Amino acid sequence: MSTAELGLPAVPAKGYPQDVKERLDQDADAVIARYPVKRSALLPLLHLVQSEEGFVSGDGIKYCADKLDLTTAEVSGVATFYSMYKRRQVGDYHVGVCTNTLCAVLGGDEIFATLKEHLGVENDQRTEVSAGVPEAQGKSLTLEHIECNAACDFAPVMTVNWELFDNMTPEKAKQLVDDLLAGREVVASRGPAVCSFRETERILAGFEDRREDAVHGGTIAPESIVGLRVAQARGESA
Amino acid sequence: MTLKLAPVLSRAWDEQDSYTLEGYRRREGYTAIRKALTEMTPDEVIGEVKESGLRGRGGGGFPTGVKWSFIPQGDGKPHYFVVNADESEPGTCKDIPTMLANPHELIEGIVIGSYAIRSHQAFIYVRGEVTHVARRLLAAVREAYAAGFLGKDILGSGFDLDLTVHVGAGAYICGEETALLDSLEGRRGQPRNRPPFPAVEGLYASPTVVNNVESVASVPSILRNGKDWFRTFGSEKSPGFGFFSLSGHVTRPGQYEAGLGVTLRELLDLAGGIRHGHRLKFWTPGGSSTPLFTDEHLDVPLDFENVASAGSILGTRALQVFDETTCVVRAALRWTEFYAHESCGKCTPCREGTYWLVQAYRRLEAGQGDEAELEKLLDICDNINGRAFCALGDGAVSPIVSSIKYFRDEYLEHLRQGGCPFDPSRTTVWAPALTGAY
Ligand SMILES: Cc1cc2nc3c(=O)[nH]c(=O)nc-3n(C[C@H](O)[C@H](O)[C@H](O)COP(=O)(O)O)c2cc1C
Ligand code: SF4
Ligand code: FES
């Protein structure tokens, strides 16, 4: 049991080892340079430390605080406010199921229930490595129900590392997580092949994907051009 | 027949490279910026946008040009131009596809807006939960710098602008503009007292404009084609076009870019109607924070004035459509859980009120209690509405009050039956089609 679970105050973090710090510094300094005022770099820096460890650890908080001349309490106060910063290690993949009203009604509730049962986890839990899937190659994922992800015209919607998976069904959802756990390549509906959660977090810190072609991933979705198609058919343009 | 659809921002989304610099330049991309920066003064740009009548597309509908004119000039402080790309209002799904397919039109709008308000540093605050949007924005900004549309001395005009893509971290409240600014300063995203308004003391206590993605992306077309062209769409008081995002129980959901004032009936006609064998029950005109409409409202022109006189808010034109298989109590409860989860905790009516609303609602949905529960719900709503620190609180009560207004008997039916009278398996997209059931 961790000290937090025992209700004990956390031991002050020692901070990252020197080599990790030096590696992170390169990215962190680039982040800080984007802003007229240093503190604005805090959100991307938290994404950056999350890309290092798969969650925001005490060391990560200390790193951000040192970089920005803040107290660790100030950084913790910010980190705990935002739902994308995780206090427990996320698996190789973060899997989201939208259960806000529109998606829930169109099938999100059923998908989420199916996945919980299929994976044997509850909300915001991580699968044991190799859980239940015979061919799993040591991959794990964290399952979470999420709020409206601005993709309602594709309901029910899922995400993997915040890449969009549109028009899902319980069957497609099971296949998707089985593929992830088995280490098979998985391609987003509107996006490229999914990379790891940690690689994703570096993109969210404001760095371009290391895979040059990734930006071109994804096909044109019929839902996004449905109105354009009707307009073209009716000879209406603006 | 009057022209209904107006694909402007979406005009080339069917082209494979619509999101690249090259793709955008093929459709007159970055021609408006040349006009603005080399032929017009900043005040002339503000004047043009003001006279076009463009109103904020982020939900509030405040005139964009007027907002820009509030930025004090010659005050010696830096000015900031901030794009609100937090898109998190349930039902709203227009800015994400816009940024995926057309990031350069947004960037062009940012350069024009920044020039108008004399800002040399702009930001796009984009919600964190859409990785591919971050990719597309980062690449587009890099391309725009390389082509000389961002950076120093843009197009030889002497105007400098830096643009930073800032990725959020999951908090609906950060879409509220003052919470967004706190978040952009590296703090918890909680709304600020107003006044001072952002135009006077915004980011880093300096004059700041915050505009929605769609508002900003509409500006280049206004400069290219003129304010009079813009006014050929929409109505006198709600000029122009916008996305109407159809989702839910419709045959062809998706983005329909049309002149303001189109009706749901007309849109459903284009979208193949309600899904086969079913009929409309309730819908949101502008996201979950706008009071529900029913089939009585099919012919309400969807512009700011007409939606308001019919008792709701145009909001973000997020048309979430539900058919008769959907339990309105289930729908409103889920939204209420959302608001409770997203309440930032700054003010008591919202923080405590949304918590108690969820408790009372869950009992109701389970058919526990009596009609007094309904009154309690409305009573809590009364204590939030108009008393909360920001508009999230008001939004939270919208689905509740409106659903009780139109479907009171459905709530009572839960109490009579001791549970929900609906079968949730019938609402899904894979539910077997009904055969002559109605
Ligand atoms: C709780 C809440 C959430 C909001 N979310 C958004 C949002 O995601 N995007 C947006 O543009 N405006 C949002 N707004 C409205 C903004 O506060 C602001 O009015 C808008 O960004 C101004 O831009 P506009 O004038 O171009 O519409 C939200 C408001 C509230 C109260
Ligand atoms: S109304 Fe809700 S979200 Fe807005 S300030 Fe109050 S607690 Fe925060
Ligand atoms: S409700 Fe699921 S994406 Fe909007």
C-alpha cells in the first residue's frame, strides 16, 4: 500500500536523476521559450513529465516546480485540477469511452459496460499485464469513461490516447482493446496509427509527432462533409 | 427557393490535402491577409468586421468587430489575441473538424485579428483530448512560419506576430473565457470576476481578445468577399453562416454549414430525417446548456433572436436530436452529472447545488420519492440560476428546468412505476429497426 492510501503525508520527492533531468531540460526549455511569462509553460510541462513516466509523479511535480520557480504545492494544485493529468500510472494505452448523454444514449453506456466486463476492470483502472487476452504481449491499458469529446456526429465515440475512434459498437470496441493488448497496430478513424500513451503526451506538450507522416493520417469522414455533399448536389455554393 | 447551405469554411473538406498550406492556397488561402496587412489600416479591418455583423460563434453571440474595438490603443501594454479552441460543450463538434480539415483559415484569421487589435503574440488554446488536432495545428503553424505568414515582418508589412499552440488538459470550464486565461497563465482554470473585462485586463493583466475558432476562421472570407457578401446569408440581426452540427437519432448526422435562420425541419430534410421508423422527441438547439426544444419547435428559425424568443439559446448550434425511445430523465441526469463533474468549485451555488441535483436526480430516475422530489429539484435549480459566479451554473439547470417543463408527466411516470419506463437498448444505433411499431 502506498503512503497516500495509508493516509500518510507523501515523502518529499527526490527529483529525477541527473541524466533524465538533462534530457528533459532540452524539451522543457523549448516549451518555456514559447511564452512571454514562464508560468504559462506549466500545463505543457505537466504533459511533458507525463510523457516521461506515464503519470504525474512527485518527481514530475518537483521538476516542474524547479523549472518554473514555483512551490510543489502550487504545481500540485494545478495538476489535480485537470482530468488529463493522472496520479496513477496509465497503461501503454489510455482508452476512453464517451458516456456523455448523446453517446451514452446511442450506445456508449453499453460499450463501456461491455469493456469493463471484457477487461475485468472498473472505471479508471489499468488492466493487469496480459489480462484475459491469450496473445497479449505484455501490453496494458487504462479504461476510463470520458465526457463529450466534440465528436457527437460520430456517436458512439471512443478514444485511444485521445485519437478518435468513430461510430463504435460493442464488438468493434472489444476487437480494438484486444488488438491493443496484443500489440497489433491500431489506426484511428481520424488520425494515424496509435503510438504509446507516453509518446502521445509529448505531442500534447506541443512537440510534433516524431513520425513525419503521422500528421497526414486519417481519411475524410463522411459526417464532416455531409453538408458539403448536399450543397454540391444542389448546386449551392457560397 | 432561397439558398440554404453555405459551405464556406467547409468548402474544400472533401479534398485530401485540405489541411495543408498548399491545399489552402489553392482556394484563395492567405489572400485576405495580404489585403489586410498591405491595403488596410488596423481600424479599417475592425470596421469591416464590425459592419459585416459577424457575431461570436462560441455561444455568446457578441459582435466580433465590436469586441476588437474595445481594445485600448496607445496604452503601452502588450495586447494578446487568444483563440478559444476548448470545444467541450456537450453536443458541440464543429471546431474540431474545422481545425482538422482547415487549420490555415484559422491561422489567417488570427493574423488578421491580431493586426487589427495590434497584438504581436497570439495563442490557440486547444482542448487536450484530441491528439490529431494538436498535430494538425502544430504542422500548420510551422508551415505558416516557413511561408512568411507568421513571424517577423509578415509580407513585408512590418507587422510581427508569434503564434503559440497551447494544449489544455481536460476541464470544460476552461472554455469560459476568463477561466481559459487563468489556465493559460498556468493556474487552475477558474473564472475571474468581471469587470475588469479581458479587453482591459486579460492575459497577464493586459488587453486581450478571446474569440471562438469559428468566429476567427470566418474573418478571412469576410475580407476576401466583403461585408455585403457576408450579409447575404442569415438575417438582419444574425448575419452570415455557421455550422449546424446534427447528431443523435438522425439518418445522416454531421456538419451542415448554412445561413443562420435555417430551421431544424429544413436541416432534417437534408439529413434524411429522424432515423427510420422513429419520430422526434426533444433536441438541444445549441448544446446541453441551452434549454431543450421539442417537435413544437421544428420551425423556429435558428438565429440568435428567434431561438431566444422561443425560450432557448442559439449557443453553438449543436443540434443533439433524440427520438421517442429516449428517456428524457436519463438524458438530463447524465448532463447533470457532467456539470457536477465539471463544476470548478469556486462558488457555492454551483459546487454544492450540482452535487445535490445529482443526488436528487438519481432517486427520481430510480422512481423513489414523490412529487415533492420534483419540486426540490426545481428549488435547487432556482438557487443556482442567476446566482452562480459564471454561466456554467446557469447552463447546468437548463436541461433540468426545460425537461420538466415539457415532460413533467414522464418524471411522474418514473415515480408511479418505481423506475424508468424506457428500455435503454432501444436507443442505440444498433437497436433492431422497429417494424411498424408506430
Ligand atoms: C462553461 C462555459 C464553457 C464555454 N466553452 C467554450 C468553448 O469551448 N469554446 C468557445 O469558443 N467558447 C466557450 N464559451 C464561451 C466563452 O466564454 C466566450 O464567450 C467565447 O469564447 C467568446 O468567443 P466568440 O465571441 O468568438 O464567441 C464557454 C462559456 C462557458 C460559460
Ligand atoms: S458557476 Fe460553477 S463553474 Fe462557474 S465559477 Fe461557480 S463553481 Fe465554478
Ligand atoms: S457526446 Fe460523445 S462525443 Fe459528444
